[in-house]
Amino acid sequence: MEKIQLKDIDCKSLKPLENQGNTSSIYIYDGECYKFLDKLDVSLKPGLYEKISDIEGMEVDGIILPKKIIEDNGNFVGYVTDYFSQSATLYDYFTKKRYEDANDILVATKKASIILKNAHKSGIVLQDVSFDNFLIDENGNVRLCDIDSCKYKERYGHYISGPLKDYYLHMHRLPEINENLDRQSLFFSMLLTMYHKRVLSLSTYDELSQEIKTLKELRNIMFSLLITTNTWVPYLDEVIVDNDHYTIDRNTQVSKEKALKNDYSL
């Protein structure tokens, strides 16, 4: 993989992205995205470097993969990817308005699920399957933008998604890193975006499950997940009901003060 030196980058020309990573600082310039791992524990950088090296040359439809390594005096400090322009995270895209059609969320989830399948076919377990790591552009195209926490071959990541972490803490269990974990994570990420809160009970789940056919079809999965973390979850693109429309009013999900703080259109 091509290596570039930090000293050769015109840092003054880099424009920071609105959404920054938990372990990195992200910038764009000339159609490329520069990710500096300045908040990542230094002990984790060698493993990430080796994992990126392992996937060199791989192409996975829907996933934005590293194409250049950034070094500083021989040390791995970041990488460069193509920039997916005019995009927002799926979570931000679907939670900024007062009214949202559930079908739009389901269509995007379906696309994310297909990307998840593509990753699994390539031997990648993503681990951090979050609507914060999927991007959507103005034409509805979806891409996965962060593979730092993935498992590839024998190299594991060190993070799982926030919704999934909440679920396993709720169940007092430790996650087993496998493809089903990714499918569980996508399911809980979709629910977080629809409900705008963590869904860890059937009473909460039923706030929308009687209105949205897909959620009604998946109710048995939710019921099982609340009993055992070993519950098998399907790829959501295989079970999402087409043309499953229901208008979600965010003001019924959050307090008016929180809605105003998040600049919902009232």
C-alpha cells in the first residue's frame, strides 16, 4: 500500500469533517478523506496497521477501504480513503427532522444489510456496525466508512457499536465476535434510529411494532433477544417488508426541549 509522509501533507488545506471519530480526527481534501488516529491508544496502532495491510487490494462493494498509509518518522499515524461526498451518517440523516417515513429508514437499512453481507463474504466481521458508520448521500446511496474495529483473519477489533454494547450490558453477557453479532448490531442500530432511544424491552418495542409491518415480523426475534444473546438474527434485507410506510413523529418520542435543542423542524 502506498505510504505518504505527514510532513508532505499540506495540513492547512485540510478541511475538518463535521462528524469526527471517537479515536481519530478526520479531514477532507481534493476528493480524499484523511483520518489521523490521534485519539487511538498507541498500543492498538500496530494491530490496525497490520490489519489494513492484510486487506490491501481487497474490494468490497459498499465499503470505503484505506488506500494510503500516513506515517510520521516511520510511525503509523493514519490513513487515506476516497471521500463519499455530500453525505451524512444514517443516524443523523434520519433523526434531524420532526417527521420521518419509516420506509425510508427501512430502505437504507436494507442497503446497509447488503453491505454487511458483502463484508462477510470477504471474511470480514465488522464488529462496530452502527448507523454512525454508514453514510448516505443525497441520492440514497449508502456506504460503510469505518472498518477500524473489524475482525479479519485472526486480528480482532477492540470496539463494538454503542447500541450493541448497551444490549450486552443489559443482558449481563459478553459478546461473541461472529457474523451474527454484526446482524444483531444492525438490528439494534435500526431500532435506535426508528425509536430515537434504546429498545431493551418489549413494551418499548411495541410502541411502533403494531404500526410497522417489518417490526411486527421481527417481534419474535426481539422477544428471543431479550431471553438469550445467542439469538440468531437474519440479514435484514431478507426480511424487510417493501413499501412499509408509517410516519414517525419525533415529538412523540422526545421531549419538546430536546427536540428544539436538536433543531427539529416544528
